[in-house]
Amino acid sequence: MNSPSPLIYLDNASTSWPKPGSVYEFMTDFYRTTGVSPGRSGYELAVEAGTLLDRLRQRLTRFFGGDEEVPERLCFGYNATDALNLIIPGLVGAGDHVVSTELEHNSVIRPINHLVRDAGASATFVPFDGRGFVDPDDIARAIRPNTRLVVINHGSNVIGTVQPVHAIGRVCRERGVPLALDVSQTAGTIPINMREMNVDVLAFTGHKALMGCTGIGGLCVRRHLELRQVRAGGTGVRSEHPYHLSEYPWRMEYGTVNMLGVAALWAGQEWLDEQGLAAVHARQMALTAQLVEGLRSISGVETYCCEDLRDHLATIAMNFTRLEAGDAGLRLDVKHNIATRTGMQCAPLLHRRLGTTARRGAVRFSIGPFNTEAHVEAAVAAAAEVAAWAAAR
């Protein structure tokens, strides 16, 4: 009996996997030796844990091009969704208007929709063009006198296009409207500089290209911006105070920080520094070009917004003309042991714009640092088999 072929993992836009060996090792060693609450007490282990936490705040502030003189404005939470649920209601309220795009993930769409339905806010979702990009002029036209926030994703989690944030940031700065950036897909892949891009606050997650684990992420807030507090709880300091503290980082942090996640992010930063962002991205984009060329040669396959891979991530959406996305993904998994993400990818407005809703979304291939040319060759061959099988049914 033949043994099953090893899994080919092409779902890195969901969660990068595997992680570098050094990340696993540092996580385990740190948590075994120093897995205590940081900053809650003065004993040695608590101080040591707090030191790593403070050093990571400083390091990520530099990494994101935030205000290095106030690293406490790098605040940790569960993930980017958690951060966006602090940012959006922290800036938008009753009677306010928010601008976003049709490229967004539900972590942006749903908080906005709740504010519209429950708080009397209003919203405009700007469309993207046939190449997958938002026109900064469309953002400018959408801004109103009562616009309190523009929030966009840096890189699409479905079609992989990287938006012109520098130009959008200039529009927002000229109009005096804060710009929030969701860097879930780009952090750890391409350079981000909040100051240069005129970004006022960003949301990040640790379990994708930052090479950390699930359950860690957060936000970085520029020094000139204030967010309303929408939660309250323990901070471990000034416990006698009856209200949640207004100082950063506690202003946006609630309860005990995920120190295992902090350790993973620290080790992920070490690995990224060793590899270099440009080198990691270049390898992944070379494989993406190979994948796109292969997919586009197959009859019965349609790809989206990847004719030109400039300003693009290693994420590709495609469909089989004779199959719904879920059925195609199931066959890739069961017959070929290839892991992809199928369906709407939590981006319903994007799929409506692409016209893929009737197919129940798309099949997404997302390449990571540990994929190889052989993986891509196998994926293309599997896609050809699925297309032929669908045509013969």
C-alpha cells in the first residue's frame, strides 16, 4: 500500500506554517523558564518577562516606522481583528462617517456595519479596479466633512494586491482624516513605515508573515492620535484606580498579555532580520510567478487580478469554470494533499465585485517562506487534473 504524499501547505495567508525552527525553540525555552505575568510583581522572573515585553514594543515600533520615542503606543491584543475592534469604534461614533474599501476583510466590514446599524454612523466602501487596486482619488471623493476615519487593508487577503498607501495617506493628511491600516497580510513581507506613509494607526497580527503564533497581535498608534476606550479591565498597575487607565499601553491593553505569543514574535523578528524582508518576498514572488504561469496555461481555469505581479503578495485567487470553489478545494485536498483556502475568505464585498459569489467564492493559493518550486509544480499539476476531471463529468 502506498503511503500518502506529504501535505503541500499553500494556505499561508491564513496562518504561516511551518514556523522557523528557532521560533518553536525560543517559545518553548522562554515559556518553560520565564512564563510568568510581566510587570505584576517585582521578583526576578516577572522583571525578566517584562523586559522582553518592553523590548518587543520598541522593536515592533521601529519595524512599523512608528514613533520610537513613545514605544508604549505599541499595544498588544489577540490579533488584527481584536485591534480593529478597538480602532474603529475608538474613532467613529454616532453621526460620524467612515471610508473603507470593497477589498476589506470582515474584521473591518463588520465593525463598521455594527456602527452604522447600532450607533447611527454612516459608511462608504470604495470599489477597486479590474487590476485589484483602489484609486486614491476615489478615497478623496468619498471623504465628507463628518468623515472621522479612513480604514483600508495594505494587502488583500484574497487577490494579493498591495494598495498605494503613500498616495492614500497624503489624501488623508491633506483632508485631516486619520488613516488606519490593516497590515495583516503585509507585516513581515514588505516594508512598512507609518511616518512615511502618513498612517496614523495600524493593526497587525502575529501568526502570518511575522512568523509568530496565533493569539497575538495588536495596534501601533501615532503620538498625535487618541482613541476612545471601549473596554475596561485589569492592568496589573494602579489597582486602586476605579477606572481603566488612560495611559498607554494600558489604555489599549486589557488583562494579561499573551507572553507565549510575545516570545514567538520576538523570535520571528530575529528570523526576519536574519533572512531580510526583501529576500523573503523575492523568493515567494518568484514562486508566485511560476504558479500564475502554470495556472493560466490550464484550460478551464480563471485567475483574478494577477496579470501583473508588481505591487503584489504571494497570494493568488482562481476558480475552475465547471466547479464551485469548495468542491475544487476538496479535490485538491483529498486527491492531491494540497491545502488551500476556499470560499469567501471573509471578504464578501470583494467577491461581489469580482463576480465570484455565485461560485461560492474562489480557491486561494498563498505561498510562504518554506514552499518550494516542487510544491508549485505539484499544485499546477493538481489543478490541471482537477480541471480535466471537472470537464469530463
